[in-house]
Amino acid sequence: MAGTSQGIVLDVRGCTPDIRRPLLFCVIDKLLELDTPDSLLVVTDHEPTGIGYQIDLRKETRGKFEYFYDQRLDGAWVALIRRKPF
């Protein structure tokens, strides 16, 4: 995980699959707890379609985040998770 001027970058490609989602939602929950407008950029090795769906399913995060993803030229997938304006 690294910080940038635009938010936090979380590269989960080196993490085992069983820890990726818990780690991601731990960071998202902390962003909510701190009430920060920082965005979260997640780098993964597979298409992250389920993340946005899970964000909308969770009571704690439902309707609070925007979610976009795309594939980079190097083959990695990136997902941008951004807090919706208040």
C-alpha cells in the first residue's frame, strides 16, 4: 500500500487470494471511519468486477462510493474506488 497526492494505492497482486478482499474492505472501512475524501486505487491481476458489487451489498458502504475499473497496457487491472460527494 502506498499513498499518493490523489489517494491510496493498494497493490494486491502479491497477496494470497484469501486475504485480498478482507484487506481491501479493511482499508475502505478505515476511509469511512476517518471520514476522508481520499480515493483508493486497487491494482490486481484479474478483472475486479465483484468489488463494486460487494461495496454496494455491504450496509456500511452501500451508496457511499463510486467504482470504476479498467485494464492497463501491462495486463494489470486497476479499480478506482472514490467516495461520493456528501
